[in-house]
Amino acid sequence: MSRYLITGATGFIGGHLAERLVDRGVEVRCLIRETSDTSLLDPLGVEFAKVGLHDRDLLNEAVRDVDVVVHLAGRTTAFALEELLKVNRDGTYFLAEACANQEIPPVHVVVSSIAASGPVARNQVRMEYDAPRPISNYGLSKRAGECAALLFANRVPTSIVRPGMVFGERNKEMFPVFQSMAQMGSHVVLGPASPRVSLIHVDDLCELLVRVAERGQRITVDDNLQAVSGDGVYFGVCDEAPSYARLGAILKQVIGKRGARQATVPSPLTWLLGVAVEAVARLSGRPISFNLDKIREAQSESWECSVENVINDLNYEFPIRLQSRLEQTYQWYLANDWLQ
């Protein structure tokens, strides 16, 4: 029986992955902080390792005797790139180092982001073998984390998964998009050019993570820490990439808002709004997800990514279409009183 270590297990994706693995009879160890809320994990009977990613000696013990490490922990927002790098780059380095220190190194599945690869021009698709070109601080920090893990790829069997926008039951990040459509009948698009977006339901992403761990290719790197031929790199996205405006139209059908409208915010106003919101956040001392970094990503032409390696290596074809997954998520929000 395989034993998994999950970092970031108390997060949205980590909780769903832990549930899936336990349902399959897999032993799960969760790396958590002392202050972590484990209320969703406690009923699963998982093992806890209260270790920070910068505790190098304790990390060696946490990784001991596991077959797979799924690295989900990370930071998404910060005022400075250095703060993001401390977690997304340095924490990944120390975890990969701990894997390399084992007598039999575990498989290391590094969960990155499509932000690490960067956007593409309209009507193009980002391929697994394309050289990464991140445009945001978050993307730079996640790419730096990938490179940190790849420094050990000659000793640790390593694969990278780059999810797109992840949604599903218990998700808070995309909830405002559902809420805006359900309660106000509007879908806000930033800028006149609505980019193509890559999404994935959390159930599909968790299935991909398990398949990558069990049968995925491992990365062989070149001198630039780039995956040779793209082997071992997987985009965690579904096989549909609607424009952000089209996503609003799909939600309109899902929620049944016939009179719903699209609210387009002109690009100059978007940037001014971003500056104002970030200024307020800095005064309060608390970073928020709507910031200049995210506006840079939202103003890109396309985030459409390839699923070639997912289909060819993992033999995975998405069993439920995007609209049905959005409907599934909406019904969960209703049933759990997130939407009134």
C-alpha cells in the first residue's frame, strides 16, 4: 500500500485530495502548521506532521517512509516578490532536499500553476514543452519553485502539475463569480479583450494528481532546468477553454439568470481600481487576491493550455463537461447556504 505525504492538506485542493486517497485505502500523512484548522481532516483518520517547510531537520522526518509527496502548499498573494519566493521557492527547495535525503526518494509531484508558464497569444495553446514566460510575481515565484525542485530531479523522481483556475465544492476563490451572477445577475470582465481561461474541477484535478503520482512521466532537465520535450509536465486544466465572457454566459445558463448582463470594466479603469485596492490593502497590512499582479494576468490574451500529456500519459479523458461541473458546484453552494 502506498503512503502519501500532502503539504497544504488543510487547503481547498489538499482536503479533497486527502478524502480521495483515504477513500481508496491509501495511508495519508498531512504536513500542517501548529495553527492549522484540521476539522475537515480529523474524521479521515490521517496522520499529522506539524512541520513548517523551513524546518529542514523535521522535514527529513516528515518525508521518511512515504512513497509519494504531493506538494500543494504555497502562497498566492503578497505585497512583495520576496515574500512569495520565501514560501513558493525556498519551501519547495527544502522539501525537495528532504526527498533527496531519503534512502529511497519518494515520487515528488510539484503542484505549480499555469501562471508559472505564462499566457499565450490569442488562438494559440501553451504546450508542455514551451519555455515558461511568467508575467506576474506569483507566476515568477511558482516557476522559481519548479526550478528549485528540478535541482534535485536527478535524484528524486519529479513531475510538475500546473493547474488552471480550480473550482468546486468548498471553493472560496471562484465563489464571488457565482455570487455575482446569482445575486446581482452580472458577470464582470476586466478590459475589452476577454481572455481564454483554463479551468478544472477539483475532482478532476485530484484524479490527475493521483495518476501523475502512479503512472506519470518524470522530468529529465536540461541545463536551463527546462523539461526535455515536456515529459513529466502536466497542465491541470480541462479540455474546454472558454473566454472569460463565455464563462459568464455558461454560468447564466447554469444559474438560470435570463436577464443577466456582462459588466465590462475598461482597461484604464481596471488599472486605476487595482492601484486603489492595493493601496488600501497595504494600509491595512493584509494582501488580497484582487491586486495589480492578478490584473496583469487578467489582461493577457489567452491562458489556453495543452492537455496532450494528460491524455497520452495518464489516459484521462474528462468524464463530465465543464457546464455540468459548474452546475455541480452551484448546487453545492445552494445546499450549503453559501448562496441564498
